[in-house]
Amino acid sequence: MSQHATNFPRQIRIPATYIRGGTSKGVFFLLGELPEPAQVPGAARDNLLLRVIGSPDPYGKHIDGMGGATSSTSKTVIISKSSKADHDVDYLFGQVSIDKAFVDWSGNCGNLSSAVGGFAVSKGLLDAERVPRNGVCTVRIWQANIKKTIIAHVPITNGEVQETGDFELDGVTFPAAEVLLEFIDPADEGDAGGSMFPTGNLVDDLEVPGVGSFKATLINAGIPTIFVNAADIAYTGTELQDAINNDINALAMFETIRMYGAVKMGLVGDISEAAGRQHTPKIAFVAPPKDYVSSSGKRVNAADIDLLVRAMSMGKLHHAMMGTAAVAIGTAAAIPGTLVNLAAGGGNRTAVRFGHPSGTLRVGAEATQKDGEWQVRKAIMSRSSRILMEGWVRVPSC
């Protein structure tokens, strides 16, 4: 050995739970069980989570960490008893970059939201009288990244979280117990202009140098999202991952559109700032229903869906659909005149079923207009979650 072993840092172990939530996976921590320097926001926390996941990884494999080298599987969650009135737990989500030393705290993960309630119950964060012996436990979650309320309806059997069941979710191999999620007042009132539509328009003309000019719906609901028509960027809306993720020109085009859309939404001041904010906004493209074959080989019939949606996450086409983007889809579909609503056939809608690369998903939302401003009180969808492993994660001490 070139150096004596005592010159290297020892490994420390941190209590952690590895959970599938929806079509994502993440490493969950209790805030009070993190090393003290990582219990507050800052470099110590970010560096710890990067090492847990195994980033930055120039090989793009996450061999030396818990990440899965995709945007769906390079996620971290920190949970604590809530400091907010009428809430049970605070939920903080960190999207870990794969190839950069960067943790993005700018948005939520809708898929992992489905795992927060069950984790909170299993860790004893709710008062015992709130958890039925058998039935459904209502967990009031404060989503700390975007300062929004999520209500999770968690099934309970014999006093424990019920994780197995017959609810099937496209993009997840095995059935599980259904978890109903309510995203309360999902439109963002914060960092993108103070309204659901930051430009004031249901549809904008988005100018993207080097790409072109096309119609776009820019919406803040669930997560800031840019919707464009598939046909305007030479796609059909039936694409699977390989059609885009193996095309470096396509990836560059989507990232350019995303960056210019971020500026137009007021999320960033300039293009260079947008490049460093990978998690938000999302970009998605929509099309009217068409028959296609999903990534699992299952046929999706046009008659069974209202529209097609494909979404990019962290620079790649998502294998299914991000939960937060599904909230944006349901919200936009409920508002007559948006590109999402028009792709679904227009008119008034309270729910849509859309086709994504892994299959289909239904999401509901009810929109109302008050003083010329569109409002959505809540968006609703079902997910499932399952604990995959629990114990300790080990990382070299700093």
C-alpha cells in the first residue's frame, strides 16, 4: 500500500431507508439522524448526499453509490416532524445530478411523495391515535421545497403500513397497495411570476435561437413545466426512450428549449443560470391520441387515452412520467385553451388519462376562474410505494 491505512478516512454509517415511490426510487433519511453538519442546508449536506448517491460520476453508472444513474433513481429525501401547523411531517427532496457535483433543491418529486406518508407512519412520526388499526391513515405533508401541502392516504393493516396489493402502475413491474395523493393548491405562487401562468397567457410564442419559434404553454403547477406540441418539433408523441436519449442533437434541442423557456417563465435571469438548474423547469411534448407499443411491449390503444405526453427529466426522456409533471398535465388539461387541453380534444375536463412511454396514467384536477385568474384547488392521482431495504448507508467521513 502506498500509504498507511490510518491516513484514510473511516466509513461512517447513517440510518437510511431505500424506497420505491411511484416510478422512482430514493434514499430516505430522518433529519435528526443525519450527521449534525448535514442537519442544516449547505455544503455539508450536499456533499453527503452526493457521496451517498455516488455523484459526480464521469462513468454515468453510480457503481460506487446508491444511485441508479437515471433521474428516476438518483434521489434523496429528508423527513422530519412538521414545524407547520396542521401538518404531520416536513418533506424535503434533493435531486442529485449524475455527472455534476450538484444537488437540486428547486422542486418536488411527485413519485416519491407517495412514499413519504408510509415512511412517516413506520417511523412513528404521527401520534398513535392518528393511525387506525385497519383502514386508511391521512398524512398531512408539508412539501418544503415548494411550500405546498400534499395529503397522502396510506392504507393500514393490523396497525402497519400496507405495501402489497393489486394496484398496478405502468412503469412498475409488480402490483402494490394504492396510495391516493392530493396535491393542494398545486399552482406555484412563488419564484415564477406569482401565478399559474407566469406570462399571463395560456399559450405563448416561444422563440428559441437556433431551434425555431413555436407555441408553448408555460405553467406552474406541481412543478414548473413547458409544454410544446410534438408535431412542432418533428415528433409524434409515441416515442420511447431510445428514440430521444440516443440522439445527442435531440437532447441538445430539448435542453435549449428548456433554458429559454425557463427565462421566459421568470425562473432564471439568463440562459447560463438555467443551465445550472437541471431539475426545473421540466419540458414535455403533447399530441392527440395514437396507438403505440409501450416499453414493456404492451399495446396502448388510442381509444383508451385522451392524449399522449412525453417528458424530459434531468436532460433525458423519462421512462414513464414524473409525478409532479403529471400534476401539471392534469392541471393544464382542466383549463380550456392550453396545449395540453387542446391535445386532449379541448373543452371542460376534470380528469385525463394520458399515454407515456411505459403505459398510461390518470390524473384529475378541477379548475375555476376567478377575477380572470385560473385556480386549481387540488390535483389527485394514485401511486404506490414499497420499502426495498432499511438499515444504514455507509460513506467515507469528511
